[in-house]
Amino acid sequence: MTRTICICGAGTMGSGIAQASAFAGFYTLLYDLNETVLENAKANIEKNLQSLVTKNKISEEVKIATINNLHFTNDLYDCLADIVIEAIIEKTEAKISLFNQLAEINHSETIFATNTSSLSVTKIAAGIKNPERVIGMHFFNPAPIMKLVEIITGPTTNLTVLEMSVDLTKKMGKIPVICKDSPGFIVNRVARPYYIEALRLLENNFADHSTIDSVMQSTGFKLGPFKLMDLIGNDINYAVSCSVYEQLGKPERLLPSFIQKEKVTAGALGKKTKLGYYRYE
């Protein structure tokens, strides 16, 4: 039975998963080496919860209970849990290194879940001493609100690990969708043309980004591709595009956009930097 969840990486995604976990009643550890990032995560979570209280969506008691379920740490040796969910940098080597360090201090049945958007869960598992304990749990931003979680299995993933991950996802109020490890999984594989084709239109001066967004939203999409890329983060979105492009053998139709690369290079990452395709106050 899962009682304690540790989330590694206190950025936007990690802190969002931590909020969802604590809200569901789990004792939740949020780990990050950077003390400033941890402090920002704590402040943002408290702000989000207070907003829900103000809107009468949760009670003051629920807010306090959620906060009490959270523990913030920059000490790796505090990261003892039934399941570890990493939301760190999108680099396979970094994820493997973190999981191996945590495997040394955790019990033999601890589950290691990667929140990677597109990296191979199979490759990550291959670098871990007990690959059967590794699984993908891909949350979507903003994690406290978005219901979908992709549960990604590799060829070595233990059935019990899968069942426990699905059960945990449901207890967090999310909707689990199981898929096998493949480039981009389901959502990011299907979504690539949405972003890439919109960027092609911009590259070729067929329309500006706000017009493209307006047209797509008028057809029923909640967010146009450029607003969505700004929300996700252009660095993350571009990294996923590059990853899927490489893993699928570099098809021309999925060639990552030079415009988005320029945004990343310039640090115009979207909402989190207050500037992307749009400017944010």
C-alpha cells in the first residue's frame, strides 16, 4: 500500500504533482537541490490552495490538511518513500543517476516512476539495478488540474508495479491511460503535428501566432498551439519535438522549428519567464 510519495524536482511540474499528491491525502516529500526553487514551490502551492479556498472550491481545513501533508527538503537522504516520481531535467543520464542514488537508500520494493514527456522508459529502466521497478507516470501541466496521466510500461516493468501505479493515479483523482513505451507515448506523438504545423505557418509568414491561436480556439481547442507551448514551456516542448523527431528516424514532417529553437536560446520560454510567443505580466 502506498503511504509516502516522494517527488524529485520542485519546478512547475514537480510542485504540481506534489500538490495533487498531498491533496489526495498522501504524505508527500518534495525534493530539490535548489533551496530557492523549493521556497518558490512552497509559496506557489500555498497560493494555489488559497485561491481554491477563495473560490469556495475547497475548505480552509482541506487547505491546511494538504499543507500538513507536504514536507520540503534539499537532502537526498530524506527521500524515503513507497514511490518516487522524478520530474527533473529531460536527460536520460540524469534520471538514471538519480534513481540509482535513491535505490541505495530505499527499500527493495520502492517504485521509481519517471515523469518524462518523451524519453525512453526502457532505456531509463535498463540503467537501474532493478529495472522491473521502473515505470513511466507522465502527468500534464498544470498537474493539480489536468486529469490525464499516461502510465508507460517497458518490457521489464513488473505487473504489480503497473497495478500499484494505476491505483495510485486513481487515488490522486486522475485518469490513468496505459501505453507501451514508444516515441512520444500517446499524447506527445499525436500532438507533434499540432505544434509543428502551426510553427510552419509562422515560419512561412502565412499567419501570425495570435491569428493561428484564435482560429484553432474557435474550432473548439481550449488553447491554441502557441498559448499551449508557452504554458508548457518552450524549452520542454522543443526538447520533446527533438526527442520524437530523433527516435522516429528524423521524418521531414516532424523537423523541429528554428523559431522555437530561437525562443529557447533567447530564454523566452513562455509563462515561467514572462515572455514567449506572448508577453505575461
